[in-house]
Amino acid sequence: MDTQSNGLTTLRYDVPASLVVFLVAVPLSLGIAVASDAPLAAGLIAAVVGGVVAGLFGGSAVQVSGPAAGLSLVVADLVHTYGWRATCVITLLAGVVQLVLGAFKAARAALAVSPAVIHGMLAGVGVVIALSQLHVVLGGSPQSSAVDNLLELPAQIADLRNHAAAVGLITIGVLLVWKWLPRRVRVVPGPLAALLLASIAAAVFGWDVTRVDLPGGLLQWAPPVLPAGDWHGILAAVLLVALLAGVESLLCSVAVDGQHDGPRTDLDKELRGQGLANIVSGALGGLPTAGVIVRSTTNVQAGARSRWSTVLHGVWVLVFVLSFGWAIRLIPLEALAALLAFIGLQMINLGHVRKVHGHGEVPVYMVTLAGVVVLGLAEGVLFGLALAVLLALRRLTRVSVHVRQEPGGRWHVTISGSLTFLGVPRLTDELRAIPPGVPVDLDLNIDFMDNAAFEALHSWRLKHERSGGSVDIDELHDEWYSLAAAGHRMFPAKTPPKAHERWWLPWAHRRRGRGSAAVPEQSGPVECELTVGAREFHRRAAPRMRPIFTELARRQQPTHLFITCADSRIVPTLITASGPGDLFVVRNIGNLVPRYGAQPHDDSVSAAIEYATQVLGVRTITVCGHSGCGAMAGLLSGGVKAGSLPGLRRWLRHGNHSLARFILSESDGSDSGPLDRLCRVNVMQQLENLQTHQKVAEQVAAGSLELVGLYFDIASARVHILPTPSPAYALGEEVK
């Protein structure tokens, strides 16, 4: 049954998708072979091998592999240096390296390369391809470097060959407008349509164009030969091809995984599959293969469900080569060059620029791009990696020091980040602004402090205290600082304790009652605690919690309706050890549940009860009261006086049933007084009020809904479970 189902899925989804990818792959493979200064057959061989071998043995279900434009500059340089047949051996050896790396499960390490470097490299390669192929489109020949191509462009335009330019303009024009045409027309991929129309126009009008040359036929095979020359350079070339092709494939796999709901990529298996494909491609005389985002995205959008779409696309390329290889000779070389120039410009992806801008890595992107264009691919990548490392080190050693004067003459110093010797000049400069003899509150929100920074800070503290001032260090670091200052043997590295455990403390307690919520990002006036606290959340908690919230963004599925008081001392998630998405919370003064149909009328709590029980399907409704409740104190004292807080006076009428029940109850000696007893009685009454709502009563009777009463004793920080609703009353028991 499973086999039959898989077969039907392949016929219904994978076969049509493979045909679409095949139509995209043929023109792109030919164009990349031209850009690589390799035989045209090499591009088609790589397409066949990438589809069949990488498709069968790789770790991705829908990624399509083949010749990649990002490797064209490397291959072109290798062809010029060692010759084509020796380049095939380098491809084969690069495949062996990839196979070994995959066997040692090194795929994840490859993803450590900064995406800004990869995107900058691809953009630089795109610029180089576009500049070189533009000369071919205009009827000339490309120069030896991107800079020369740019300098020679005006002369090339002045010496324009009309027929060649016309073919190029037709190709580019079709590619530009194709995505705006009706869907039924776009069944034919744009690159294929552009080459077909350009070839037809050249044939009909008899234009003088350069035809694609296929010396010896498409499938004439010659054995690879070992490259001659310095083995250090050959080894570097092997590693360069292996790493570039491997990283591009793995990044493509990760990107494609985000476009479909099927199985995720096994990255080590994918790297091994790419290694096998490059071994076979090099042995057969093909270009290096890698996962290609254009073909992979096309495969997903065409509805592919399994690796058979990738495999079949390679089969269709092979069938085309064997049956219709002669048709390739009809394609004008200028049309292929125009296709390559268009692809090169598309490799400069503005979406990638926006992404790296959001992470502050635009300089890495631009340096890599400029290096590839001006110096070469390897040099550009090395410069990009070096800058990425320097920026990472700068971020690791970033420190912020903020000094401000507070009311009452105290000064507040906040130091955050990693405090190393690089931050000592800024630290001492900021501390110099504090006048001698004044009290100072010092907050150390740091994750590391080296010896130079510690000595600078400690020397300033001693000097300030000698001048008659005082330095009060925040509670978290006070003992650590004292031991470090005394040279305690357990603190040789000056590494402070972690600060993330203070998230649950009130704002004031985090700074020893100083009223500052978190470390401010910039100097200036004192900010609202909520604003600063939100930034602290973004910096500390959001990165760890983002996967949870991403999942919760689709829908909420709480299991509990939690009705509690608006009192600021009650934190439902804290006293129940729950997390985001667990509790559907209703808060009001006195944790009251108005009886159904009661006056004054209230829809807020009723609406929450209806939504929780009938839409969200919660299994438990909890009413949580607490000690020292101001609403219950108001009821005991006779309510709020007329004319004073009229809204609150009307709301507290919903507590009259609790007050009446309290009057009839007797203390069993376990409460701490009348107010404490009323607070507990109130919880029991609200549980009974819940059952005046018909749907709640029905679900409780059916056993699908449970009512729970909790009582939180603030002074002892203890939660008590109260009995389920009944005429009898008990004070409850502590949660064990």
C-alpha cells in the first residue's frame, strides 16, 4: 500500500516538477559552462550527475544540484592555469574531500561561515559574470578582469555590432517581462523561452551571430589528467572547490527547508552526496556540482514532494542530450551571454543586503563583494572572512559605561558587556566625570572582566573611597568583587557570575532599590522601567524564547483559564511555574466572577469564560485569591464610600455573596484573622459563581471541566489548594 501511494505521489507531483526543472536546468547549465570557459558538454554532464547522483545519495528531499554560477570564476581560473582535463581531476579530488568531511560529520561546521561572506561572494561573482558577458552581448570579447571589462565598456559600446546586440536585447527583454505574463504562458520557464525566441529571431532575420560551438560532439569523453605544477597550489584549489561547493550546497539546503513542509535535510548526508556527485562529474568531464537555489526553488514551487523529482530532472537532461543535442548548435552565443549577464545581476540580491544590514554585517558583505570584483574570488572571500572575525571580536569586547547623577547627590554607574583591556580607556574616561567624595552605586552587568580592566576599576574605587566617597556594588557581584579584590584563589580569571537568573526580581530589587529596571542602551534622561525592561527582554530572553513564540504565533492552545486579582504582587506564571501559552489569564480587582445575570451587568469576565470553555476548550478553571487583598478589605470595612471611586463601588457589589458567606462561616484557627479568612472564602464563592454559567455547569457535570481554588499567601510565598465548591468550607492545605 505504501509503495503504491509513493508511486502515485511521484506520478502526480514529482514527474511534472522534474520536467519544469529540466527546462530551467538546460539553458542555465549551458550558460554556466560558457562563463566557466569549459566545454558546453561539461555543464550538461554536471546537470545529469547532480540530478541523479546527488539526488539519490544526498540528504535533501527537494534540493536540485548541478553546475553553480558561484563556482564559475574558480573553474575559469583553474582552466586557464591547469587546462580543462586537469580541472576535472581537481573536481574529483574536491569530491573526495567533501566525502571525507561528510563522513566525519563536519557539515554543521561549514555553516559557521558568515552568510554575509557567502552572499557578498555570490554578488561579486554576479558582477564579474555580468561585466564579462556584456562584452559578448555587444559583439566583442571579454577582458581578463572585471576592472578591465568595466574600463573597456565605453569602447565596446562605441564599436557595437547591431545583430549581436539585438539578440542580447531580445533575450534580456524576454527574461524581464516573462514573470508578468499569464500563468498559462509561464508554463515554459523564462530562460528557455528567452533562448528559443532569440534563436528564432536570429534564424528568421538572418542575423550575423556567433553560434554555439560543439567540437567533437556533446558526449565525446577524454580521460582526466593529473594537473602539473606546484602541488601546494593544486591542494589549495582542491580545498577551495570543495569548501565553496559544500558551503553553497549546505546553505541552499537550509534555505530550501524553509520553503516546504517535508522532511528536513540531513546535512552530513547531503555533503556526502555532493562529494559522490563531484567524484563522478570530475571523472566524466563535468563541472563541479553544488546545490543551486534557483533550480531548488523552482522544484519546490512546481510541487515536488520527494527526491525523485531531482533524479528525474537529471534523466530528462540526459535524454535531451542524446536525442536533441544537435539543437544546441542553433543557439546564438550572444543569447547565452545575455542569459548569463541577467543571472549575474540577479545574484546581487537586495533581500540578502537587508538581512545582513539587520545584523550589522553590511561592511563584510561590501568588502567581500569588492574584493571578488577587484582582486579575485579567493582574495575577496579571505578579506570578507577577516573582517567578519574582526567585527565578531569587536562585538565580544564591546562594553558600555553610563554615568549619571541621581536625585539626592548619588551617582549611578552602569557597566555592561565584556570588560577587557580594550575598554579600559573608555572606562577610565567615563569614571573621571564623577566628582570626589560622592556616594556611587556601581552596577556590573558584565559576562567577563580581564585583569587589566579589573585593576583599572579597582584602582578607581580605592582612589574614590580615599577621597571620602563610597562605592556600593550591586548585590549580584558584591561578594565576587570582594573576593577578586582580595586575590582569592577561586577567582583568578575575574569572571563574574551569570546575571540572567535575576529575571524574576522586581525592578527595584535588581538594582538594590535604586529604581532602575535594566541596563540602559544609551546615556540621557532616566527612562521608563517598562521601556528599558523591554530592551532587556530583547537582549536576554527573546533569542532563547523566539522558537517557542514562533510556534505559538500560529495559534494559542491554553489548558487553563486562570482568574486572579489585579494585585501587582501576583504573578500567575511565577507561582504556577507555567510558560507562554499555558494560561488564559483574566485579572480583576478581587478575582471576582459575577454571577450569571447579576447586576450591575458585566460582560468582560463572562466573555472570557465563554471564549475559554467553548472556543479554546480549556480543561481547568482556576480562581486564585491572595492574602491582604485590598478588595476584601474594602468589603470588610463596609465598602467604598458613595461618591468616592464610583466604578470600584459598583464592581465590589459582586463580592457581597462572599461577604455574606464569610459572616456565616467560623474560623477553624488556621487563618491569621478576619481578612485572611474572607480572602479564602471569596475564592470558594467565586468557584460557585462560575457554576451559574450554564456551559460551565454542564461541562463540570460531564467531567470535562475541573474547577480549582488557589490561595497565595504573599508573606510566606506559599500556594494553597482550596477544596472544590461545596456548602461546607475548609481553609485548604498548602501545595506540597
